[in-house]
Amino acid sequence: MKYLLAHDIGTSGDKAVLYDTEGRLIASKLADYPLDSRPGGFAEQNPVDWWDAAVHTTRALLADAARLGITPRDIAAVSFSGQMMGCVCVDKQGSPLRPAMIWADMRASEEEAALRERIDPLDYYRLTGHRLSSAYSAFKLMWLKKHEPDVYARTYKTLCAKDYIIFKLTGRFVTDHSDASGTGVWDLRAARWSEELIGLCGLDGDKFPEALRSVDIAGEVTREAAAETGLCPGTPVVCGGGDGPCAAVGTGCVDEGEANSCLGTSSWLAVTTSAPLDDDDMCSVTWPHLVPGMYMPCGAMQCGGGSFRWATEILSPDLIGEFPDDIQAVFERENELIASAQPGSKGLLYLPHLLGERSPRWNPKARGAFIGLTYAHTRAEMLRTVMEGVALNLEIILSSMRRAGCKINSLVLVGGGARSSVWRQILADIYRLPILKPVVTGEATSAGAAIAGGVGTGVLADFSAAKRFVSIESETLPNEETAKKYDHIKPIFEHCYRALEPIFEDIS
């Protein structure tokens, strides 16, 4: 039996997961690392922390595997899912020159505005599949060129999170098409770096790494990396992809029209298509799928599940104190409270823009807000409206996809928020769609990476293998009466954002 090792380099930590080729999860290990987040759109992490975490989780996972009689030689491939749109500047030796600016870093608004003057936003969208946004890696590199010119001059390559770990394992500077797309200077249809855009950004094209397909072998584990991690020298390392495209594969969404949504720290909604989505509103963006030749129109918001985690810390210190080492127990008690509140939360609304916003607002100056608070509102309504606000924000993305011609019949839901039956019902009612919950909700990204590794090394025949990695546990159907209530709330939610938009500008 051969096994597939996947690393999910997330925002809060690295999770290493071992699968067999039948899709069974054998073991997993998690190691946390810090995030440096400050006012002004500042969000950074130390790439060395990512590598230290990957070494720790790999060694711990191999120790567990050994007790099951599995040796490092049984591992057919190592592959990756990773947080996207980062900027890791390294020198020729691969040493980081500064902390990584991660996906949540939104400092480069002036750089985005500068490019907006040089290219029509719709032309940019048609070329890249993306809307102009300071979230993308190239704008962060432009910011560094202006504010830290010494770092820019010394930069040999700029990488994303998983690419840095691939370098540490193989000694090669590469990325995959999905992370290349997240730089904002990738020609989506031609599948290559856009020399035109790189020139318009005033950047040096040779600072971007070689871009491979997600199923391509990036290299082999070196002897030095093997000594650190416990892996066998020569083990194939497959590129994998960004966390969103990996989650699509890990939820079994590999064929036309299959959709998934994630309620993690950031949250997204995506559908698999055979062509980029022509969205005149530019609400969604289109990524290369892990499946060669396929695409993944997607809308990703900055702070979905993260909004609820924040609300928990602010509103439920008593429950955290009662269950200091069991956050799931805290969430279960909160869900009991939320279930007691009526849909619509007694007229209370929540705008979930705690970290600025990507889709659907594309506004780094957007801020979170509770609107309509009265003495009648309790913690139950405040927690419920956070769930509703995230769902209403994602529904704007879903509506734009439907207007562009996507036919979606159901959604597979993953991420930490998928464990909440209340939140699943809220989503079903607001989306007016069945919500499918897999048995395992927290491993879609690692499963997608593992499948890419298996296909890339030939131990899996093709991406149809994704279907056996996913087992659906439950289906939540929309309630027509509640759906009608939310239909009434949707335009009010939109009005609240539009009314506050100039105030966000003033207070930013």
C-alpha cells in the first residue's frame, strides 16, 4: 500500500495529513505559528515558522505511522495546499529577506491605484480572471519596491507559502498555476506570466518563479531535508495548489457545475467550470483549477469564520473560561444560544469586514459593524447575526455567479463553520440551496493536495479518485418560510453597506 502526505500551510498553522490511496485518513498532526497583525492593513508571518512547523508535523506524523507499520519508503508523494496571495522574498540561497506579507495584508492600496491608471480594470479582469486588488502578491512586491528598496533589490524570487516549503524540501524555486494566478500578473487563458502586466507594475519578471501545473513533480526531497524531516531522500514532491483550489478537489468538485463553500478563517464559495466565468460585475474571480484545463470561479471574503471566532472571544469569555481547552465545547454552547434566536436576529445586522474586504466589496477600507442594536438584543442575536452576515455576504457572490450563467444545484460545505447545524441551516435558507456536509469537514484542503500528489505520481489514475475521498454525512434543505424572511433582509444588508461606504473612507 502506498500513502500520500499532504501539508496544509494555513494562516494559523501547518497540518500534515497522511492518506492511503483509497482516501482514508490515516493520521494528522498540527503545529501552530503566530500572525503579526496591526492597524493599517499589516499582516505578516515568519516563513521560518512555517518550515519549523512542517518539520515538526512531518516527524510527528511519521512516528505515528511507524506504529502502524508504515515507513517513510511507503510515502509515494508529498504535496501541498497553502494560503494564497503571499509575498515571500528570498535571496539566491532561499533565505527569507523579511517576514512574509500574507493574504490578509492590504497595505498596497496606492500600488493598486497606480496600476488602475495604467490599465482598464475590465481589461485586467479579462486577462487575469481577477479584479484589481491590493491583496495580490504583485502589488505587495510593488509596495516593497517603494518602501523597502534594499529588500526588493536583494530579492531573487518571490514565493507563496507552500512554494517556500517546496524550496526547503527540494532546493527548487517553483510555484503552481493557482498560486501564480494569485500574484495578479498571470495570464489566465494562456497559462503563463504576463510580461505586459509585470512591466506595467514596474517589476522585474525574473523575480517570479517557474510556474508548473499542480500535478507536476517539483523535485525530490534532498538529503538535507530528509535529515530534518525524516522523509526518504528522493521522495517525489508534487506542487499541489492554493488552499481554495485544493478544497474544491478535496470536496469532490472536479466536474462541471460542482460547487463548494468553506467557512474557515477566510471564507469562500466556488464552482468548477470548463471556462473562465464572464462576470461583468467582476464580483467573483476565476482561478486555475487543480484539474488541468479546468477553472474555478470563486468569491473569497476576508473574515468569514474569523468573524465568528472574533465574536466568540468578545461575547463569550465566560464560556471560554468554562471550557479553556475545548473551543468546540464553547461553540456547541453558543450554537444552543443561536438556535434560540429567531431568523433575522430581531432586526440586527452584521457587516463582516473585520480585515477590509475582497469579494464582493473589494474594499480594503471596509470595516465591520453591528447595525440596529437595541435593548431587546442579547448575546444570542449578536452571535446569530454574525453567522447571518457572513452568509449574506457570500450570497452576493453566489448571485453574481448565477447571473453569469452558473447552474448550481447544491453546495458541499467544509471548514470549521460546517460543524454548526445552525449555520448550515442559515446558509441553506439564504442561498436557497441544499447544503451537503462531509463526514470530515476540516480536511478538504489537505485531501485536495493529496489527490494532486497521487495523480502527479501516478498512484491515482485521475481526479475522479476525489469522489472516494469524500463521504457526505448530511444534507440540509432550505426552509421556504425562513428563506422568504431572508429575501426581505438581503436588500437591507446591501443598503447598510452602501450607506456606510463613505464613512469607511473617512475613518480609515
